[in-house]
Amino acid sequence: MSSRTPQYAAARLTQALAEDPRTAELGVRVQLRGDHVYLVGEVASEERRQHLTEVVRELEPELTVHNEVGVVECREPSTAEELD
């Protein structure tokens, strides 16, 4: 791992996931355990989920990535909301 401490590496990866235009994710948690990195959270598409793994592998190619991020389907409402 190129970073000195797991906390520093996790913070660096979290920042990269927030700043990379492919991901732009603020809600994904990064956890490091030895030479394994776990991504946890939810995103809006499978493509975005795959990009998370790509970004981490580009920055820390020696780590094994476990992408446990779920995909939440976001759809427009099918009916109008009634306000009283």
C-alpha cells in the first residue's frame, strides 16, 4: 500500500471517489483491512458501482477490492404527489 497508515489510505481513496468524475460519490465508505479494501454504501447505477472499483484499483493496484456497494434504483414518480 502506497500510503503509510490505513486511515490515511482510506481517506485518500474516499477523496478520490468523491472527486473523480466517473464516480463523484460522497456516501461510499472505504474500509481497509490488511491488503483488502471494502467499499460499502449505495449508488444509483451498476455503471457507477463498477467505476468505484476501477478508481480504487488505479490508485492502489496492490489491494484486493471488495465492492459491497448496492445499486438503488432511482425512478421518476409514476403519479403526482397530492399536497393538502
